[in-house]
Amino acid sequence: MKIQFYAKNIELTPGLKQVFEEKLEHLKKYKGKLKLLDVRVDLSRDNHHRKGDVFRVEVNVDLPGQVLRVVETGADMISTLDVAARKLERQARDVKERLVGQSKQR
């Protein structure tokens, strides 16, 4: 699984990159049923005039014929990634179950 990182208004340190890779590690368990082509993680930080720093995490996972996509915003980068990772795992599980169900019907 190849993960590409893009950062805007935030420094992508090796430690932060490692945390993201560990959070997205759960996608590898679906690799047998899903052909993961590419994973793109976009990170950004904007300064909202009332809320202060707002972190945005967008994760796109390319699969043959479809894309899993999650966008989350929050006040803390790590907790925002946690929410995005949980949603992404749920999407991957749904796609896997759909594929397994189709193969059993055949």
C-alpha cells in the first residue's frame, strides 16, 4: 500500500507521518479482498476567525472502479485523524462485505 502525503499550512514531520501511517495500518487487513491501489492523505490547517486553528484531514483510497473518501475537521490533528480512520475502516468493511456477498451469490 502506497501512501502519499500532502500538507498545507502545516509541517509534516516524520513523527506525524508515522502516526498517520500507524492509524491507516488497519487498511492492510482488507488487502486480500480489496485491491488497494493508492492512498492519498491531505492535511491542512486553517485559522478560523472565531474558532482558532481548524485542522482538516482528507483521505482518498483508490480501489478498482471506486474511491473511498473521508473528510474530517477538528481542533486537534490526531483526534481528527482518529475519526477519519474509523470512518474509512467502516467504508472498507462495507465494500469488502459487499464483494464477499456478491461472490457467494454466484
